[in-house]
Amino acid sequence: MIDLTMNEEQLKRTIERARERNVIIPTFEQMKDPGKIPASIKEKLKYVGLWDVNSLNLFRITWKNEPVKKGGLYGDVNFLELPKEITGVDARIVALVGKWFPTGSHKVGPTVGCLVPRLVTGQFDPTTQKAIWPSTGNYCRGGAYNSQLLACESIAILPEGMSRERFDWLRQVAGEVIATPGSESNVKEIFDKTWELKRSREDVVAFNQFEEFGNYLWHHEITGSAVEEGFRLVARPGDRFFGVTFTSGSGGTLAAGDYMKKIFPTSRIAVGEALQCPTLLQNGFGAHRIEGIGDKHVPWIHNVKNTDMVIDVDDSDSMALIRLFNEPAGLAFLRSRGVPADVVEQLPLMGISSAANVIMAIKMARYYELTEKDVIFTVFTDSMEMYGSRLREMEEEYGNYSEIDAAVDFNRSILGLSTDWMKELTYYDRKTIHNLKYYTWIEQQERELDELNAQWYDAENYWGSIPPLAGKIDEKINQFNKMAGLL
């Protein structure tokens, strides 16, 4: 779980570093409701760029940032509803938009969820220790960003097959960048490199998003409440919150589904993965092109017992949508189909894994024969800012993109989506997936078998004990900020 044991000696040094770097830490309540952020901080944010390496941007770790590149404050939750002219289904599909976080991805939020509990307890000392951020992309970007705010050295670990833009950005921010063999599905290689560093160096602390419950907690409290608010904003009389669709990744975003099930007990949680690496659906393996979702294992922080469906997404469909939604010919085709101009303009808010999330939502709507009264929520983890090179690669491989290509992609990868390669989970289906955790986390990562069993056999108490920690962490954050004396 999340350890809140205090290390007073290291805490003193951490507070001094915060004082030197002008670091004030936002509470979970403030990330959930920016209206609670002090007016003095809001005033200073008017002069700060969204991606600036400025400690004030910690107060932009929220889904409610004004969607501008500089000087923005806060508004309603950022979301985009995709019309039927795009999705081909009657159900309403709504996505929270991650571009308007610092670094352009909501993954910067979970890094705060993982780092802050250790900062405010003194368990991590930025003056003497280096932070390891193992990831398949955006998480290590967020970790490196937060580390630089603290003048703390960071080590970003990610597969060598990730997009060039990710590496270019990291080399400017991270202290050290390590590329491991493989691509999105090669998570074990990331874990192995993390263990190598931990065993050979005494000055490193690993923040492994796949097992850190700060990741789960952040998404439960912040993303979950954003989904709830977004639904309240879009819901019409008689509408039903049907569920959420999230690719597996680190398992953190799925916590937002747990949050929503407490409010809407009949709602469903669908977890997605690439068809080319069907770990959850078929205990399978392979490589794919849906960047950042990771696989060949079940994340430690995935509450499998609360998951209702597995949906596999063909990576060729995700890549087709990226061209359709970004190439001039694709946008022209969509406009000819009657897609509103304001929606067409916003489609680049959707990165590759975001497209997979949308495909999942369409497949869920088809499977359950949903109507215009049903609302499905998902997330756009990041935008196309990190994937321009992928568009150029596809142009080199397949040639210029025409409206005929767009029509083919639309009919094949949206209207042609069917209910194959998905499964509604029974009790024993869920248990089968949960049991896969043993091989990664008990045999390889030295977690405890008793805890694995508690996740399943004492699930209500185990998972239910995490959300209340947000209030306890907020108390320590407030104490930390008071001792730093910057407010």
C-alpha cells in the first residue's frame, strides 16, 4: 500500500530543497477542485506557460485547466464528445482530454500521486537520491518533469521502440535516459533494468507506476471525480452512465471506473489491450504499435475483480484512425460526412492509445446494443504532439493519404468494427486474469503472496482502504507546505 512512515531527517532536507526551488505541493482536493487553490498562486499562473518547467505548474495537475498554452487558469472538466457521424453508434461516447496537462499528457498526474507521499514523509530525499521512472512513454516524461522542478536527478527508462518525439523531449529534461530492448509490449525489460539499477546503486528510488498505489489513488480521486463531473455536464434527462473503457497500461486509469461504480453500481469497466498481444484475453504475447499501454503482464494495481470486460483492439485500426483524424484528406472526408467543424478541429487531441480507447467504446456500444440514452466515458491520454513522426513513417510506407484512403479507413476501422475479440468476464474469467499477477509480481518482483490473495479474497477491504489515504496525504502536504513557509 502507500507507506506514510515519517523520516524526519530526510524530511528536513526535502523541505529545504522545496524552499530553495519555490516548490509548493498541491493537495488532492486542489487537484480535484482548483477553486480551492490560493488566489496568490492563480495570479502567478497567468504568466506561466503550460509546459514551462516551473513549480507553479504543479497546480495545473488537474483535468480542469483552461485549454490554452500559456496563462490559463481553470474551468470545467476538459472533454470531447464524439458524434454519431464519427462513431457510427447511437451511444454517446465522451473522452476526458489529457493534452491540457503540463507535458501534454495526464500521466504527469500519477507521477505526482506516486512521488508526493514519499516527499512529504521524507522517504525520498531529492538532495541525495535519484528518481527512477520506468515507463512505456508518458509516465517517465511526467516523472522527469517533476524531478526537474525539485532539482532532483531523474532516470527515465522506456523501450527503444517508442516515438522519436518522446526521446527528444526526455533528453532535454531527464538526467539520464535509458532505452531498453523492444517496444510497448516489452515491460519486463523495463523492470529488469530497474532492478539492475536498484541492486547496483544505493542512491536510487524507483517509482514503478505498475505497482505504486499512488497511481491508483490519483486516478480514483482525480480522474474518477472528473468523469463524474463530465457526466453531470453532458447528461440529458433519462441518460444512463453505462461505463468506461480504458486500455490497461499501468492499470491506474481503471481506478476511475472503480470510483464510478460506487456512484453507479450497475456501470461497467472494460479494460483494453492490443489484439497483437492478447495477454488478458488469451494469456498471449506479441508486439504492437499502440504506444504507451504496456502488456505481457497484469499490473499489480489493477483491481481485476471489479473489471467486467476485456476488449482487444487491432493496432492497425488505431493507426488508421490516427491518419484519418490528422491528415488533411481525412479531415475533409469527415467534414463531407457532416462531422461538425469544431469537432474536426479537435481530433488531434487524440493520440494513438486514445484512439484505441475510442475503438473500445464503439465495440462496447455494439456489444451491448446501446442507445442514445447510454453514455460511455474514456480518456485521451495524450494528443498527437508526440506522434508526428508516426504520421511521417506511415506516409513513407503507404504513400500520400487520399480521401479514398480515408473512406476505406472509416468504413473498415470504425463502421466495420465488430464484437469479435472481446469477452464479458465471469467470476472465474476474472480470477484467471488475477492469477496471472503471480508470475510477474510474486516470482519476479518480490511482492508478497498474502497481499496477492488479499486483493482477491478480501477485495472490498483491500481496495476500499486506498481512497481514504488521500485525506491523510493532504494533511501531510499541508504540514509540508507550512514548514516550507512559501504560502
